[in-house]
Amino acid sequence: MVEFKLESPEKHDKKREELQGKVLTLKDVVSYQDGTVASRMIVNNKAGSITVFSFDENEGLSEHTAPYDAVVTILDGECEVWVAGTTLQMKEGQTIIFPANAPHALSAITKFKMTLTMIKG
């Protein structure tokens, strides 16, 4: 499992600017990498962020909380999520909202990609 951390806001601003005004296929924004989790933040500002993740099989994010609602949409593959004591399976095209401050985690069943959208309230 990978410890969940978001990038610093300034770290990749230039790379994010290269995406602006272009048509994107979100599942192509980040590639699968053997044995790990990869991510690319595509929007990050005071209102919130959007990050695209790829997970190799059997990888995941350890249990954590967030101070804001977190919206996860599966772009490819399948995963298992835990939210406030409930376990659910998700696949491509499905979305879940993790409520602010609720413990949650996820783990790859197959390789999978997802978007994480956090809106600061």
C-alpha cells in the first residue's frame, strides 16, 4: 500500500499548463508502472484539485481521511474501496464520493486508473 500524499501546488504548475485548452483522454494522462502507483495532478488551485492515478495490480492507497469530500471515478480496470467500514467493488465508469473526514482506502483488483477530484469547501 502507498501512503497518500498530494503534490505541492507549485511543483508541476508548468506541466499542468501544457494540458490547458487541449482535449484530454484522462486514462491516457498517466501510464501504468510495474509494482507501483503513479499520478499526475492536472488541476490544482485554491478551489481544489483533480489528479489522475494508475495502480498496478495489488497496489493501493492505505486508509486515510481528507478534510473535503473526495470524488473518485474509475477510468479503467477494477478496484475495491473501503469507506467508513463498508467494502465495495468498483469498475470502469463508476464513481464514489468519500465524505469529508470519513476513513477510506482502496486496492487494485486488476490494474486500474482513476480520477480523484477534491473540492475545498
